[in-house]
Amino acid sequence: MQRVTIQEFEKGVLFRKGRLIGVLGPGEYRIWKLWHRERLEKLDLRIRTLVIGGQEMMTSDKVTLRLNALVKYRIEDATAAVVRVEKWAEQLYADAQLALRGELAAQTLDELLAAKGTLGARARELLAPIAAEYGVRILDLGLKDVILPGEMKSILNQVIEARKRAEAAVIERREEVSAIRSQVNTADLYAKNPTLMRLKELEALQGILGGPGRTFVLGAAQDLLGNFLGRVAPGARPGGNGGPADTSGGG
């Protein structure tokens, strides 16, 4: 006889002489191994996590990589877990591997990296009905790590760098086209508004001459000043009172 205690979070599946007797809940029991040849299988019903690590798998474009995944599950049918498979934990591990391989084999590396979060969800859809047959409910399945070979990392980095350069070139060309269009629109605006064009010229000259503190003469005003200066005799001298000098002959 053997005393067995089943905890609150456990269930026990009892066999007698090879036959299933029933499922035992929490409590203390006596198991008659010799007289009745009884056997008790205890199962933990709490939520548990299965780690699937270091799995070398191949994508549809023949890229080999390593995956680490986590499977969150719990036992819902203790009888099915004991009766329908030899070792339910090992069976769950193998089925999770197959689900991941099957889903990964249908994707390219680019698809996997672009939708890494959805791979686990699709693998869970494959695994859940299989595990349910032996009493295990799959709560979640997710990828923890995707490990690429060293040479593949280098190639992938080069591809990403090339894509970034191409994207930068496209943006630069867009900016150039936008600048040209802006210049064309500005030129068209100046052509339709001569006064605006003249103001722009004055602003540019003001900047060249060093700011608003300087005086300069343009256009018609400059011509008038030149004509006035041209009428003055080359030998003229200012008078004593600031007036023009007397240039007439005689005493």
C-alpha cells in the first residue's frame, strides 16, 4: 500500500489491473500496488510553458535558420492525456516542431521577417486541434528568436543597405522635381507681374551692397543724374557763397 496526495492543481488517473478506474480529485489516497495492482498517474493542470529551442528549419527559398519558440498550454482532459498517447509531453513537443516546420516551409525569408509575429499564430492553428486529441489545450505559440547564419546576416545587411540607398535616391529625386516645379511656378508668376519682378531685383541688389544703409541709384534716376552732371563745365568752381562760379570773361 502506498499513500498518495493529489494537490489542488492536480488530477490523478487511476488504473487497476490495467483498466481505467477513474479520475481522482485533490485529496489523500491509498494505492494498493501489490494486492490490486493499482497505478496512479498524476497530472499538473496549471498553465505551463514548453520551450522549443535551437530548431534548424528551412524556408521556402532554401534559407536555413534556427528558431526558438514558446508554447503555452494546459491539460484539460487528464484521461485523454494518459490514455491516448504514450507520453503526452514528448508528443506535444514533437507536434509543435512539426507545426512550426510546416508553416515555415511555406514562407520565404523576407515573408518570415516581415510577418514574424503571425507565424506563431498560424502554427498555433495547426497545433491546437492535434493537441486537443490527447487532452491538451494550446493557449499560445510564439517565436522567441529567429537566428540567421553569419553569412546570411551579412548578405541581409547588404540588401537592407541597398534598399535604404535606393529609397534615399527616390526621395532626393522627388525633392529635385519639387524644387524645379517651384522654380517654374515662380518664373511664371514673375512673368505675369513685372512689378513683383522689379521688387525682387531690388531685394537682391540690397543684399549684394551690404544692407539698407547704403545708397544706390538705378534706372531712370541714374540717367537723370548723369545728364545733370554733364551740363556742368569741367572747370567749374563753387562760388564764395556756395553759388556757381562766374565763368564769363571781362572785368
